[in-house]
Amino acid sequence: MSRHALVVGSGLAGSLTAVYLARRGYLVRVLERRGDPRAPGVREEGRSINLGLSQRGIVALREIGLLERLAPLTVPMRGRVVHLPDGLRFQPYGLAEDQILHSVLRHDLNVALVDEAERRGVEFLWGHRVTAVDRAKPAVTALGPDGEEVHTADLVIGADGAFSAVRGHLGRGRRVDLHQEFLEWGYKELLIPVGDDGRPRTELRALHVWPGDDGLIVAHPNADGSLTATVFLPFDGEHGFAGLTEPGRVRDFFARRFPDTLTLIPDVVEQFLDHEPASLVTVRTSPWHSTTDEGRGIVLIGDAAHAVYPFFGQGMNAAFEDCSTLDRCLAAHPHDLPRALAAFEAARKPHTDVLAELSERNFVELRDKLRSPLFLVRKKVDLALHRLFPPQVGAALHADRAHHRPLRRRPRPCPAAGPPAGHGPRRHRNARRRHPRRARRPLPRHPIPGRKEGDVMLVHPTGQAHPLVEPADFAGPRLPEEVAAHEPQLRAVFAWAGEYLGGPHPDLGRRGAVCPFTDTSLQRGLFYLSVRAGTPSDPDELAALLLHYRDWFAGLEPRTGPGAQFKTILVLFPDLAEFGVVDRTQELLKAEYTRLGLMLGEFHPGPPQKAGLWNPAFRPLHSPVPLLAIRHMVPTDFPFLRDDDTTVAAYLQRFGGRVPTHLRDEVRAAADRLSTPAGS
């Protein structure tokens, strides 16, 4: 039986989530109060702040297969060009190739998403305004060209923006929290056209900023060589929108505050006076969802749930991440929609609350600090440190940018100088060395931004996952309550990791450690354990629990660079007596995790019946406690993925250009298999 979804709003979040739902088998209908954005003249009439696409948004577009088609519509921005009275200053976003943003016109991106949704069978109803929402069915009443009509669905998505009608109706008769705040500044958009010679009038591959106490301009490049400049001013005052209503005053203001704009925008006065100022609003609300006893529901996404000021450049990217996360929650709970919606809100709301705060702070940076000599010196020092110590400080320097993840931290007693006896990385006692090994110096622990060595324990930002335990935590007088009861199992797993995973084994069938990454992970302080009591028997239940750890894993440093491959979280289930649920959960989630560039491994005393790669008689996944392990996928993981076309495709998408030499023939054969139609 087909499931029906109704999306209110055909903007970026609405059209993207319609694509995701159609991919998941829903019959999708979209209601939009405005007309079709593809109609002639709409592109020119529309007004919106240009968008900076970051890694968060790129992930979603890649997941639906649209990223490559959108590439010609984007312009890479590798840093800021700051326009100051004494000249221009370039501030790079970073040193790595991927530390950039991509500028794209909202209209162009929206049209591409609508086209993709229609290609997948989504129905769009234009000119339909929401007049009522019934939570009990759920159903939406909309007034269209032919009068009012009631639309029912199993799932209703409110993606209708900061002034969401769905949100307003959803909260009626319920206890809801709603915070809506308008900034005392507004904005107008101006066009910086290409020059008379057809070339850009200024550097195209950068975000341009004109800072100032009484005004701010931010300009994004466009694919045609022009730039879209957004002028932010106070609504009131002599130098605000209310005071700048005459041509002479407007020209004098720009000549005094932003003198080079008179050259870059020859008709700046006419453009400025032709546009009405628009408002800037931030919205926080709770709850985001409502469900019925029959298993149907309504949920808010994007600006309808968490509108933010545009000064951090992550509003669209956060909305896209909403769509991607909702899709994963629906996949984790395919037969339990209320649970999926609750998991979605729990996963996303803490991050969007932090984003709202960061967006407001960045307004001050753009307006004031970019002109400060001390601030500019600090930026230069940051980049110099990054060049000298990229693995250690790179992520910390960018922690206040697009990939911020909130972490609460719990004080703990200072540990002793080293880990407890029996928990360092040691070699398997029964293993014979086939050749002498050179002694190695201990690798430095990877510092975590904001964390002093030994004084905190990592705690999940929303409390949905238990603390992450490291070997040094045992040096204190006691562990936190959540994990203290399972200290023997935790110690046993750390010992097993150091001795078994980190060492050779006579039955392995090859030289080296059972898991080549474990030893380095332990030495770098990137090997974490968490423990969950109880006896879940349903893979969906375990999948929902792992969702919190998976998202937490993504936020832990290091997120990029060579050190990231050594980061590992092991989630222990010490009360489980029936180990099959661990195997079934891994099988359920394997494709989803590999699509995200992650590996999920199952271990238990059974042991799992998967044979060793080098010795079919060896069962390498034996562990003293049932557990599931999360780590990054690496190029040498192909042998674990080769038997499933979905995981092979995920591997090829991520590592197609850097396959290890010894795996190239096997990977090439798998790629050929994927490209051959079935039955041919």
C-alpha cells in the first residue's frame, strides 16, 4: 500500500524533501501559494539573498544525484574580499581545496530541485494557500484557483518558510514555545553587472564584504560574471532606509561609506530606490512535530522550524541537512513514523539552536570586526598556525564556521600520567612475529578544541547518547553513573582492542594487526567507548539509538584530514544475550552508512559468522561484549563492500580516483559489473 506525503512550500527545503520522499516510495504532492518559479519573468522579479553552498548542503545534493548537474550554476568562493577605505583585503576561508563555499542563485537552485522532483513523479499545485491544518487526520485545507480543497496524507511536511502557516496552525490549542525576533536592520538587493567588455568588474571567486557601523554590503558572485550585492542598513535613522529616500542623499551616502560601489554599480541610486527593504527574522519553536495514534504525523523543516539571520551563510545548508536527516530517520524507522519524527527533531534541534546564535554573532563580525587591524592580524596568525600544524589546529580554527557541532562537557578528576594497566595497545600474547619490528615513538594525542588534557569527559549535546569513555577515564576515583555499573565490560573491551585488534593473530592469514587502525587510534586518543544497558530485540530500536552516535561521530574532531580515519566509537550492549540483533542491525544499516562514508562493524562473543578475508576458517569479529563500531570508510575497505552493488557504488563515488594499487583490478571489475544492465 502506497504512503502519501503532502509538502507545504515548494522552496528549497520543500522541493528537496519532496525528492527524498519520492525516492523512498511516497506519493508526494506539494502545495505552493505562489506561482510556478519556471514561468517567464519570475527569475527577474524574485528577491532573495544569494546563497553560499557549503559541505552540509553539498552532501544532500550529492545524495539525490543533483550535484554534478548544478555545478555549472555555481561559482566557488575561496575567501572574503573586504572592501576598506584604503584598499582591498583578501581573507581565505582556509588552505585545503574543500574549504570553500559555492555561490548559487536561489532561483536557479529552486528550479533545478522542482524539475528533479517532477521527474520523480511529484505533483505540484501552484497558487494554493493554506487556510487550515487538522492535526488529528492529518489534513491541510488550501484555497486554490478552484476554491478550497482538503488534502490528507500519512505525512505532512511544513516547509513554508519563516512565516509558516503550517507552524501557526500546528500550535493552536497546544503548549508550544515560539521565539520570533526581528533584526532592527533590513536589506535590499542590487546587481553588480558585468563590465562593458563582458568581463567581471571585480574578483569573481570570492565573497565581497563592505563592513561598517551604519551599513553593510555582502556580494555573491554569479555564474554569468555579475554579482548580487545585498545592502544591509538600519530601518530607522538618517542613514537608514527611512532616511535614504532621495537620490542626492543616497548618492552621498554611498560615496561616503562605500565609495567603490559607485564604479561597480553605475546605477546604484536608481536600483536602491527601486526596491523596498525586506525584513530579517530569526525563529525558534518547539515542538517541531505532531503525530496521531494511527501512526501519521506532521513535521516542520527548514525556516518553518528554525529561521536564522543570513550572516553565517548556513540557513539553506541547515535546511538541506534537515531533509537529509529526516530521510535517514525515515529509513531507520520505516514502520514507525512517530518514532522517526521524534528522532529527527532530537537530532536536529540542538544544532539549529546553536546556528541561530552563531548567525547573530557573525553579524557583528561582518559589520565591525572585519575593519579591525587586530582582527585581521588574528586571521593571518590563524592561517600561519594552520600551515604549521594542520592536523592539530585546522578544525579548531574553523569551529565557528559552517560545520559547528555543539558539545557539552562534564568535569572529571585529573587522570594519572598514563592509562590503567592492561589497557594500552599491546600485542597478542600467543602471536608469533614473522619479522622484527622497529620501535615506534608514541603518537601525540589529537587535541579537541576547547578541551584541556584530562579535565573533561565527552558528553552528548542532547543527552541522547551516554558519555564517551577513554582509557584515561579509569584513573579517576569513579566513572559517571551512566557507565560506572559496566566498568568491568569497558575495561575488558579496551584490553581486547589493544591486545587482539591491535596485534597480530596466528589464524589471521596475513602479517600485521587484526585491525591495522586500532593501535594508532588508541595512541592518538581517538578510540571511544560508550555503553547502553538493556536488551533491545528489534534492529529498528538499535538503529535509532545509533543515529545519535553516528551524528555525534560526525561532529567529533578530527572531521577531516589524515587523522580522521583513526576516529572510532564502539557502542557496547553488555546486557544482550541474543546476539543476532547486532548482526541484523549491521545488515540493515550497512548501505546507509557506506553512503555517508562510514563503516559499521558488528562484534560479539558468538562470534559473527563472517569469515576472515585471508583465512576463511577464521572468525575475526569475536569480542568479549556485544558491540557495534563506527569509523570512517577508507580506500582499503573495498573487500568488505564488494558483495553488494549499493556499497560498491558508495565506495566508487568516494574513492573512484584513489583506489589502492593492489585493489584496482577488483574495483575495476566491480565497476564494470555496475555499468552492465541486468540480464545482458
